Amino acid sequence: NQLVDGRFSESIMLRLALFATRAHGMPRLLAPQRAFAEGGRAAVVAKWKALFKSADLDGSGFLDRQEVKKVLAAQSVDKPSDAEVEACMAQADKNGDGKVDLDEFVHLLSAAKAK
């Protein structure tokens, strides 16, 4: 239920994809071709930033484990396991600082989209 062959499990990918599509009424967030057509690059960047801000509950500019856990939990009736949260953090936290910044967040959701 976590990383499989270095990739997220279906459960994590589904939760991330649901978060990206439901947050702030942005159903087309995971369809960049449409998003670019609906306001250009600036609009897409604004949507990603708004999505990140909605997940950054303490306003620190980073997502910690608890905030990532809440993002995952909000997308399912099943509470994410600690292993799922750790797998998500391991995949997202590219610089190893224990936090997810905006760039890492975008890459994480892009990985969910690619799945």
C-alpha cells in the first residue's frame, strides 16, 4: 500500500489525483491542455499555488507530514497509514529537508497525473 517498484501504490495515486481535481473547484487541474486554454500559463500557476496554499494549513510555505496526511485523508474514507504518508513524503521531498515545497508539490501531483 505504499511504494511498489519505486512508484506510488494505486491508493496513494488515487488520493492525490482526487485532491488535485476536487480542491477549490478545479476539476481541470490535471488536464493542463485545457488549463492553458483557459487563461494561459499564469492561470495554471495561480491554480497550483492556490492548491498548495489550501494544503499548507499552517501557512509556513511548506507541507509537513501532518499536512500531507490530511491531504491524503481528505480524499478517502480510509485513513492513510503512516507507511503511505512516509512513502508520499519520500517521493515528494526531493531535497531531503523533511518538508514539501511548492515545486516538490507540483512534481508530486504531476506523478499522480502520469499514473
